[in-house]
Amino acid sequence: MITITPAAAAQIRHSAESTQSQDMHLRIAVRREDDGSFVYGMGFDELGENDVLLASEGINIVVSDTSKDFLLGATLDFVEISPGEHQFIFINPNDPAHAGKSKPEDGAPRVG
């Protein structure tokens, strides 16, 4: 469903340790706006009743039933946007903002 790169997994582990959230899952959410664009969100959370539990790169991922189809084939990466500035990005073939784009510098949606 969704792939996490090794760089993203390392940063997620670091974030979990710094916020004492090691026992929680990473929740990834996506919502389609009225104009068709996707808005992404991430945070540490518990498994909910209608959630799907996945794993990638040793990271337990929680996705709501309503978000799962939007994330099919997506990749979460942690990249250097400019010297010294790193961000999470989603590379998602289902995202209309991603149509015809294959590299983060081509405009992959970012999550801060």
C-alpha cells in the first residue's frame, strides 16, 4: 500500500524517540480537497476500530479506511530540499499534483 524509504524510517524513529512516542503507530492520512488536490498529514497515534495496520521499513503505519485507497502505491521519503533543509515528501501516483512527475524536485507534495 505505502512504502517508507530508509531515510524516512530513520527520521520517524528519531521523532518517535524525541517525543516519547516509540510505542505508538505512525498515522498517515490523506484528504482530497474540492479542487482534487491531496492534503497529507502524519502523527503518532493508536490503532482505531476501522483502521488498517501496515508496516514498512520496520515502521508500523496506521491508515484510516477512508485514506487507504488514496495511498495505494505511494512512497514517503525524507529528502534534502535545499542545503541543510530536510522534509518529508509523498510520492503518490494517485495525487493529481503528481501527474507526469517522478522526482521530488518535480513538485512532490511535502509534509512539514
